[in-house]
Amino acid sequence: MNGCTKNFDSYNTDNTGITNAELQPDFNNVGLYYPGIQQGIFGVNGDYQLMQNLNSDCYAGYYMSPDPFRGNINNQSYALVDGWNSRVYTIAYQNVMGPVRVIAGKGTRTANPHFWAIALIMQVQAMSRVTDYYGPIPYSKVGQSGTNTAYDSQQAVYNSFFLQLDTAVTNLTAYVSANPGLTPFKKFDMLYSGDYKEWIKYANSLRLRLAMHLVNIDPTTAKTQALKAIADPGGLITTNADNAQLSGYGYYNDVWWIGTSWTDLAAGAALTSYLNGYNDPRESKMLSPATAPASIAGQYVGIRAGTPVGGKPMYSGYSTPNFAIMQEYTPMVLFNASEVWFLKAEAALRGWTTESAQTDYETGINTSFAYWGASIGSYLSDNTSTQANYVDPQTPEAGVDNASINAMSTITIAWNSSATNEQNLERIITQKWLAMFPYGGWEAWTEYRRTGYPRLFPVVVNNSGGTISTSLQIRRIAYPSSEYTNNASGVAGGVSLLGGPDNGGTAVWWDTNKGQAVPKNF
């Protein structure tokens, strides 16, 4: 495989013989690149499985596979597989950064700045995942060298993100003001049917999310960018009608695909332990009950990360996502309104706004219940329910190498104005985590690393050879081996910027909690 940051133009050059001039009417000369860019965020089927499901989805506590890939020596037990780890990197650079560079080369920045705005938002969305997985990455110098591409520090990458979102919001706001009601991007748009007002909300919400990542490492920038997002007249994603959802162009729901076509998917034990403990009415919407073994049939029981599953028959009957609701073409959610309300709740908790943190928190929960079509009942006033113990019938006694384990958290649901900020932050992040299921595993893992919440079970078996701490849990993904082959000086600079060895035990720049037993966010 060639280096991922090279040869973008050749990867994305049309070979049909149709000229650029012939494609210019109706923006076809650039618009046809956008569906592929949008699909490059999650990837398609097998790409999604390797880009997200077998790493961050598992590390976030959402999923675990009943399939003993590579004899259980794989990412889920911290034996990082290079061929898996490289996929998020290669897809992002070849399917997102590459086409965006081609779009820029067609003069889109000046000729059609509204189209350029969408390209920037998609690039920031995709590459924020990449830098949060790896740390320093090639960004500002991509495509400028035919040999080696320099890495940027994660701080520099984030600063670039904020500037690019500035451009995107400015461009779209100007277009909407000058051309009310026009939707020239509609036929290329897999998220919002060409509604630029919704894209502005998406860009602002993305800014708010990225800003909050920095609260423990660069609180000044975090606050400045968060308030900028909240104050923008274009608004934020605040209702489920605003959710950024990927569908169309024959795009399958990736979770459905790998869960039904390949039966490689089960719920995570952390997820079922919180849903069970909270008696959460969303559970029956999110998940299907276990079918086997007989002792758990009809119950909601997930598989703990790093469990030596020993073959599909042993764990294949555990709970899965509810495929009666999550179907073949159900849209994949990139950003939902619930997350925004929880981000606003955290901003209020930190005293950045005059909003009520409790109101924002409860609105976030209500919005999630509405998304799932679940009745909320007395959920918001429940001040006694906590995470449940996890009992795996295959290894029912808690202990070394047994999957069963006692609850990690005592946090309750109801807002408690007498609690410390740290305790109420755990409430916010735990409910945000529940609300981002089933698609937000990469962001849920980021929030877990940033805050230490929700409290997640460690892996049952750790096959990292001592490079990743079981108690501190995995902090990042290792760079692809192809970078060492094709971009040796670049990746060497990246490791230097990382400040530690290139393995899953080294924390990225914003990760100041580093898995400590007592998280400190205030």
C-alpha cells in the first residue's frame, strides 16, 4: 500500500473522459465527490467494523464481538492489530482528505465557497476522529510533498479545525443570507438534503464538541470556542429534526450489516450494566434480549471487553442491538441533539453560561427518550438507581480472568444541586454516553478518556504485553506500519510530538486524566 497522504490527485481523477467543463452545470464537477466523502466518515460495512466497531466502540463499552478474531488476540484484548488500526487512517486520508484536496484544486474555494464550506465541515468531522485516535497527525502539510509528510501537533490540528469551521460558517451564512431558500447542494447531500441552515448548526455543534475536548489541557481556548459556538446566530443541533444523519445513495446501516450479515456484534457489558441498573426504558428500544444460554434468555446481558469468547456458540446468544428498529437503511447518526444539550450542560456547570445545567441535562435526556420513542416516566427523579453489577453466566464469580465484575459507579440519575461539580459531571457524561449509542463510539471513547466517565469495566484479558495498563485502559491507537515504511521521517516527528512510545498506553495531548482512579475535571 502506498503512503496514505500521497497521490491524492491520481486516486481521485475522473477516468470517464468527461471534461470538467461538461460537469460544471449544477455543480457536478465538484458535487459528485461529496457522497464518497460523507460515507468516508463511518466507512462502509467492513471499513466501519475496522475503523470503529472493533476499537473505539469496544473501548467505549458499547459493543463486544462474540467472534474470537485471531484466537482472541486482537484489539478487543489490547493486542493491537496493525491491519485493523490502519483502516481509520487510510480511509480518512484517501476518501476524505484526498477528494477535498481535489475539490480545492477545482477552484471551489472562490468559485463556490458554499460547497467549500461543506467540504471543510466534513474534513473536520473526519480528521477530528483521526487525531483523537492517534494524536499528532499529518494535516497542514498534506499533499505538499512527494516524499515525506510532516506531522502536526494535536494542538495545532485543533487550532486548524477551529479556523476551518470559521470559514465554513462564514461562507454558509453569507450564502443563506444572499440566497434564501436555495439548495444547490441537495442532490449530493446525504445528511440534510441541501439545507445550509442545518449545516451551520452542524458546524457550530462540532465546534462545541471539539472545544469541550480541551477543557483540561487548554481551558482558555475551550471556553472561547464553546461560547463562540453557543452564541452563533445560526444556532446548534437542538432537536432530533436537526440530527446529522447519514443516509441515501444505497448506504447501508453499518451496525445492522455487521450485526446481521456477519453476526459479529453483541452489546457491551458496561452498556447493559448501566441500562439494567437504571431500569432504563430505552433498553428495549436499543437492544434485543439474550437468547442463550438459558439462564439469561429474555434478559439484557452484554459481553465484557477482552472476554476470551472461545467461539461464537459460547457467546452468540447474548444481547445485540435491536435490529427490529435499527434496520438495513436506518440513517447512521453523526451528531445528535442530545449530545449538544449535554455539552451545554457541562458549559453551564463550569460557569461559562447563565443557563441552568440541570435544565440542559434534563433536556438532553428528554431528547434522547424522544429519539428512541420511549416513555420517560419518573426517570428524571430517580435518585436511587445506580449501575448494576455484571454477571456473566459463563464465569459467574467475579475474579481474575472471570468476566463477572461488580459495578464501578454509584452515580444516580436525578440531578443533585447539592452534589459537587465532579459528581454532576459524571451524571452529565454518563447520560451523554447512553444518548450517543449506537453510533457514537468514537466520541464516547474520547469523552471517557477526557473525563474518566462513565466508569467502564477494564478488559478481562489484557494481551498488550504490558504496553497498556489494564486499570488505566487503552488511551490511543498505534500509527499504521505503512507510515514507518512510506513516511518514516514524518511519523518519527509525530512520535516525538506524542511524547511517549507509539502504543496504546500513551495518552494523547488533551487526555490529562490518563485513566487515574479518581478523575479530576474541576
